[in-house]
Amino acid sequence: MNISSCVVRCNPEDLEAVKKRVEESGVCDIHIVDEKGYIIVTIEGEGIEEEINKLKTLQFLDGVLSAEMVYSYSEDELDALREDLEIQEPVPEILEREDVRAEDIVYHGDLKKKYI
């Protein structure tokens, strides 16, 4: 499941009409409406393709000047990161050695590829 936040922009004088069209579109949930013509929404989808289709629906609503995705979250990405963390060593071996003094360790951007 993916969830993304989007900003829908319209002319302030069209705000109520555009808000109604966004609500009736059924592709998102409205969270914030600003009198300057901004509507903050979230869209959900099984994948990015579904989210993009919903975003396009918003972009083509009458009165919408722009609709842009601001933040996206994907469960698949999170699961992949968790799996990657699980297979990594929790602490590089060199940091657990008693015979290595802290002042002798030189950091080169990656402690796993550390050279003394």
C-alpha cells in the first residue's frame, strides 16, 4: 500500500467549487483547505501507478491550476529497508575489538570498510 500527500492549487475565488469537485472525485481525502487556494489531500493506492492515476484525476478537474505530489510512502520500500537492516551486522567488528584504540580509527565514510 502506498500513501502520498498532494497539494491541489486553484484560484481563491474558485476554492469552494474546486473543493467540491475534489471531494466528489473520490480519489483522495481532504485534510486542509486554505483560503489562498490550496487544498492538502492524501491519496492511497496499491502501487505507484494507481496513485499517479488518482493524481492525474485531480490535475484535470475543472478549476485546478496544479496538483502535485509532495510526499510519498510505500510499505514495500519500508519492508525492503527493514530486511536490509536485519541482514547487516549491528556493530562493525572493528568497533568491538579490545585491541583497537578509538583514536586509531580513521573514519572514511563507511565503518564496514574501515582501514587502520
